[in-house]
Amino acid sequence: MNQQYSIAGLHLPHINQQDKLSRILSSALEKTEVNLNKISEPLFAYWNAQYFNLDNVTIFQNSTPAEKSSILQLCNLGILEEAYFIEKAGVGYMAKMILLAETTEERMLYALFAADEVTHLSQISRFFATPKINNNPFLSLLEEVVENDDKTILLFVLQVVLEGWGLTHYRSIAQSCKNLQLSSVIRGFLQDESRHHATGVTLFEKISSSKLSPDIIDILAMFLQMVQLGPQSVVTAIEQVKGDLSKVEKINIFEQLDTENHSGSRLKILRSLMHYPNATNIVENLQIQGCFQPLKASQCVLMN
């Protein structure tokens, strides 16, 4: 796959803001969004230590103020970068769904949804420097799914499950965000994302269970495994600042982050998002594989 021309477009570069095309885009966006200035507030001021459960982690509490700030900045940046790339992939996904539409109304809806994603992408970009995509397994999976040509996979995995999960996630980060402008922007995503999710559900419910791709189970199993493994990004942020951690140190951190409850609550939400009559077989297969069971702290340690 040529990454530069992929549907998800995660690797697509940005042009210089002085470029004529950029000025035309800015003019078009002014009709659809509130004008936002770049925020100069430090990243770690958006979400505090309590949001990441870092106030319960001994190694964080024993760190210097500079180390704490660095760890928080990495955790905050992780939230923003993931939102940026999800919205960026959303632009490509909606464009693809325009082409796969089976009615005029469906095509019109996806055209409107593509504009929503463009607005979200523009808005979230105001709060941090344009990121470079890193080795994020979730984004890699997202990119792979967006490239899929099976509409049943696209609808159920992306719009029913992930968009539904995105509503919970955006609501959580909006409520906990300490920056009022960023919180307002994220809250503004919710109505659009709810409409995207509802459309996915409506279209999916019309599909017979016999027509669903068996690959849906494998894709969701990979995603659920990432959730089972707990807040890996928080542990990685600590390690980046504090240096290499032993297996015992990592287990202690996962325990102090309350990873079983952290993952368990999320897995329950995800399971509830999959409960549709034509998806019974999917849920049962994932249940048999143990995909909805959170892992203990000792099972969450990934050793290089």
C-alpha cells in the first residue's frame, strides 16, 4: 500500500500555511467553525495527574517537578495526537463511504459527515504542534480497517463500535479537560459523532447476519486485546522520562493505575455497543475467546 495515498491518509503531509490552497481552506473553514487561536498554554495543563490515575503511582509522586511535568506532557500529547489521527482518518473514511453509498440520501449524509471530520481535524490541530505518526498499534489497526473494502466491516467496526466508543471517550476527556476552550471544542464533537454512530447503527441493522464478514471477529479481537492490556501509554510515558523500568516496576505501576478496573469498565461498554440481533454470533465468539475479560497487572507488561 502506498501510504501517501491511503484512504486513511495518516501520513499525508501538511502544506505551508502561506500556500494559496491553505488560504482557500481557511476561508472555507471560517463558514463552518468558530475561529480559534493557537493555544500557548503548556500541554500538561489540559489534563492533570488525577485524570491518568498518576496521583496513585508512587514512582510519579516521588519524581521531581520537572519529571512530573514531562510525564504529564507526554500523556496529554497522547490524547491529542490520537484524536488528531482519528479525525484525519475519519475524513478519508467518510469520503470512501460516499462512494459506497447505496442511496442518494446515504451519499448526502456521508458528504456532510466528511465536512464534520474536516472541521474536527482543523479544531483539534489548534491546540498542539502537528504530530508525526508514531508506533501506535491502535492507529495501525484503524488504518488497516479503513482500507478494507467490505462494507459490513466498515459499518460495524468503525461506525457502530469505534464511533460509539469515541462518544464515551470524548465525553470523558471533555469533562476532565482543564482548558475551557479545548473542553468546549471536544464537547462540540459529540453531536456530530452521535449522528455518525446512529447512521452506522441504522445501516448495520439492515444487514443479515449471514452477510457479515467473519473478519469482523478477528479485527475486534485485536482491538479488545489492546483495551485488555490497560493504560500502556501512561506506563510508556513514565518510562520515557524515568528510564528503563524492570518488569516488577511495571507491574507495580499497572497495579497502582488500577488496570483491571480501568480495562474492565471499558470492555463492558464495548460489549454493550455490540449487542444487536444480527451481531450475536460476533459477541459470542469474542466471549469464548475471553476478549471481554480484563487482564491482571502482571499480564499487562509488554517486554521488548
